[in-house]
Amino acid sequence: MDVKDLNELRGEFEQLQKREMEAASAEGSCATDEESREDYPDYMIAMYEEVMPPAKAGIYFSRWDLKAMAAEMDESFALDIRERMFKNYMQWVATPDDMQLVMTQFKKHIDIKCDIYKDYSKKYPSSKEIFDKKIKKAESTKKYLDKVFIEFFT
Amino acid sequence: MQDDLKNEQLARVNIYALISRILMNEVDEKLLELILKDENILSFFPEFKKWDKRKKMSNKDLIEKELNVDFTNLFLLHLIPYESFYIREDQQMETGGDNPVQALYNDFDFRVELDEARVMSADHIGVELEFMYKLCEAEYKALEDGEETIAAEIAEIQYNFLKNHLLEWAPMYLLNVKSEAGTAFYFDAADLALEFILSDFEYLTQLKDSEYSYKTIAGDK
């Protein structure tokens, strides 16, 4: 099979996938972003599994981001493995008010990144679809943060 | 090949070569001298150009005391330059043969020497940019040989690779590199890489919309 055949096959497969996805969406059989999020017994696990993965949040929260978010709340901890830093950041939370502060930091960070995505979308319109997907995930993540707060802190 | 088209294609080849090299491994004195001596290349590094430390330190000291430290932080320690981390919901890296990017490389006979490249996996940003470099090089050669149909097929592979791979994750990573860079050099390198892949995707989208008619694209300029 030569390169041309491979490319044709790939193109046909992508079209087939696209048609199937569009048909599923039209039937309403695709879960909304909120519905596709899992439930967890613990808020820390919930946030680590649903907010920290770039694939789910549309945003990359790095170790330095966690450190910077904590600094905004006058908290400080050493750079470490990302998961451990996340736990250090969350272990500070003792009350609903504490959690609100943490949520505010996450949302502020999400908004900053989404604004950057929007700027690039305007400058490079062909990339709008790509950035819109990330922005949609980010907005869904903000709603998920609200859900976590209601579920575990009210 | 028309001169405008030739220059545009050569520029794409050279910029992909430059950014893949810079984001793959530490800068050495040879590369740094090349960047500093060539005004065209240096113009891609505006903050580095006016950076005080660059003017006060020897190239050797600049590399050892500043650039290498920053490279270690941005590419080895604190940030993750591998696609699978950003695509997988479990935040894991796929270093084995199941990596979809590796499978794609195999389809096009692009061999990655992980040891030589000193990367853990084929979906490292430097390797993915090198793949684009090789594709652009092949496209340029096809155009030089008058093989526009083959060039168009290669351009389509580039378009799909940017859309389905690099642009899915590299913006997230490069934005963090920009905000966490400790040196003007890597700030500019991340900015250059991000702006370039986005503008190249604009170009490839325009080319695709013209049904890969190079004459139409060249005529638009």
C-alpha cells in the first residue's frame, strides 16, 4: 500500500468517524460535558481526576501554577511531584470559605488561559475550532468546581 | 518552482528545523553562535536580543549558567513536553509502541532514535516538530522536482498532523514554557514555536481550501 492509498484510507476513516459522531449528537446520545464527569467519594480525588488533567480541563496546571495559586493565598510549599503539590495545596482547605478561595484561584487561572486562547483564535482564525474545544472544556471544569463545592462543602 | 513559493517553503523548512532543535536538546556554543551571528534568526528572539545577561556573559557562561539551567527546568524537571500527558485522561505518558504518534511515524518510515535524541518517547515536542521539518523538506523537494501532486499529499499529512496532534497539546505546554521561562532565550523560543505552528496551520488551511493549488496560494500574495 503506498502513501496515497494510506492517505485516502485515513481520510475516508476520518469522514466516517465524523458522520457517526454527528449522528450520535443529533440523537442526543452524547453525554454533555457535565454528565460525562465522574462522581467521587472525596473532593481531593474528584479535583485531581477531573480538574488537573489537561485532557479534561483544556488547561495545563503546572507545578509552578499550583505554587503561584497558593502564593495568592499567602500559602507556600516546595516544588515536588505534581500530584503531591496538588495534595499539599488542597490540604490547606479546612472550611467552606477556604475551599471558595481555592476555587476562585482555579477559576481565575482558567479565565486567564481562556483569554489567551481567545486572543490566538482571533489572530489565527483557522485554529479557532481547536481553541474553542479547550475553552469549552475549561468552562465545563469551572461548573464542575461549583458542583464539587456544593457536594462536599454545603 | 516560483521564487516566492520557493522562499516560503525554504523558510518553513528552516524554522521547523530551528525550533525542533532548540526544543529537543540544550543549546550548544555552535548553535548559539549561529543564532547570534545571523540577523534574520536573531530577529526571532527579540527579548533575547536585548537581554542584558547576553551582552555581559561569554557564550560558554551564558549556556552553562543560564540556558542549561532553564532548559532543565522547562524540559526535564517541572514541565512535561510529551503529547500523551496532555491527551490522556489519566495524565500518564505513553512511552511504548502503543503511542499513536509512534504508530503514525511508522506509517511514514520516520525513525526516532530515542537514545540519540535523549527523549523518553516519540511524542516529545522536539521530535514532533522534527517530523514536520522532514515533511516540509520532502514537500520542498517534490515541488523542486515539479511533482505538485506528491507535494500536495505531503502538505495534507502536515495539515492533519498539526490539527490532530501538535495543536491539540503544544499550545498548552508552550504557554506554560513562556510564563515559566527564566531566560529571555526560552521565552522567545516558546513564543516563536507557538506563533509559528499556528501561522503554519493558517497557511496549510488556506492551501487545503484551495484544493492544494500552489499556484493559487502563490498568486494570492
